[in-house]
Amino acid sequence: MKKIAFGKTGYQVSRLGFGGAPIGYLKTDQDRISQILNLLLDRGMNLIDTASNYPGSEISIGKAVGHRRDEFILVSKCGPALADLPGKAWSEDLILATVDRSLRNAKTDHLDVMLLHSCNLETLQKGEAIGALVKARDAGKIRFIGYSGDNEAAAYAVSLPDVAALETSVNIADQINLKIVMPKAIENNVGVLAKRPIANAAWKEMDKQEGLYQNYAKVYHDRLREMKLNPADLGFIGPADEAWPELALRFTLSQPGVHCAIIGTTKPKNAEANIRCAEMGPLSDAVVRKIKTACSAADPHGKWAGQT
């Protein structure tokens, strides 16, 4: 799998990464998790994203591929209050305790990136949360500091000198961050992970959506309907359940400054399909323009905020 420079971190990152939310929230069997993660690593994927509040996700990842720790970049997230840890949300005490907890869970001596998990702009500006991660970085527990979120908070975060990575929403139905965040991320050489790169399969009818993603999917589903996109009109001929995921993922990976698209799945066949789509490379400039034009026409005043 192709790898590119991940901003100013010095890492080389695969264009496709694995998101660890579904394996936690959907209570996936450990053998299935091991199968998927080892398959992806064998195929050259080298970034795994998780979070301290994804139920059991960090632990499952440690069990599945802890023995291959030197083969992947491990990203986690912190900041929200946790029932088993002291401290208020976004406080130094909680964040430092969360870092230690994540290290234990994932059976590792360091995290490559720790992201603040979608705190608001006011919290970022206070500086305590970022300051806590600076302490963890200086102690050697994490290598790089980052932020996960969208809109004005993300634009502010990537301007901070200690922030080396960003995880933000970029997809066919969520394009505002391309305008207000990505230019600043590029200017500051921040490594960018695109979350929800296939827009939570927004082309599906809502009764076919998994419960974990229904809230996000409803927003994207409504937006996509207003955009009036049809894969066939963009040169994608074939079954909709194959054309849409390819179109969506390749659109995300076509955006300047996006280094890696994160997709979570609990099905090995979906992991294989994601690899195939990622390896097809970016869309043509003409197709990208058509998708962006459809979004601008449906949202002429830019009211579609990034989904945090």
C-alpha cells in the first residue's frame, strides 16, 4: 500500500488507516478483530486509530497486534471524562491519567499520536488540555500531539505549534473543512487523518444503516440527496453498493493535505474492499470538481458544518 509523509511527524503513513470505534461499540469477537487487523497490516496498512472512550477498543487492538507494535502508527484520543479515572473532562489530571490508561490497555510503552477528542474552541484556548499532552510528550509517553474535531476549533488547533496531527471530517457530504481547516493544516505541515471518509454510507436508505452511525448517517443522507449525485453520471458503472464506496473513498483521498483516510469495519470482506478502493488512487480533477460543485449548489451559503 502506498505511503506518504505524514506532515511534520517524520512518519510515512499508508493512505488507508483503520478506525477502532466499531470493534468497540459493536462488541466484536476478538478473533474477528485479530483477523481484520492482521490482514490490514499484512497488506501494508500502518495506522490504527482508537480512543480511550471506545469500549474495549484499545484493549482489543493490543491483544490483536501488540506483538506487531513496530509495524504501525498507533493513534488514540483523550479528554472526555471516564468513570474509572479521576479528574474533570479536559483537565490535566484526567488527560495524564488517560494517557497512562491507554498505554496499559494497548500494551505499549508509547502512543505515536494522542489527540484531544473533539473539545470545543474555548477549551482549546484555555491551554490546559494541550499543556497536559505536552507533559506526556516530554515524558516520552506520546510522540506527537494532535486534535480530533472540525470547524473553527480544528482551524485553531492546527495553528498551535505543538499540534502535529489532525483528525477531521472530509467526505463527499462533509466538505466545509476543505475550505476553513485544510489550508491552515497544509500551511503548518500538520498530518491529516480524514474521518468518516465514506460518509457513513450515506447512499443507503436509513433502515439499512447500523445503529452506531444512524445520527451521522441521517445528516449525510439528507445532504447527499440534496446534492443529487449519481455515480453513473461520474463514470462509475456497476452496482451501487460497489460504485458508491469507491467514489466516496477516492474523493476523500483526492483532497490536498489529506494523508490517510480512516475506516472502521467489523467485516474482513469490507477491509479487503477498502484496500482495493484506496489502491485505485485519486479521482480525476474533473470528477472532483463535479462533486464539489454539487455540494456548493446544494449548500450555497456554507451552512453545512463539519460533523464533530
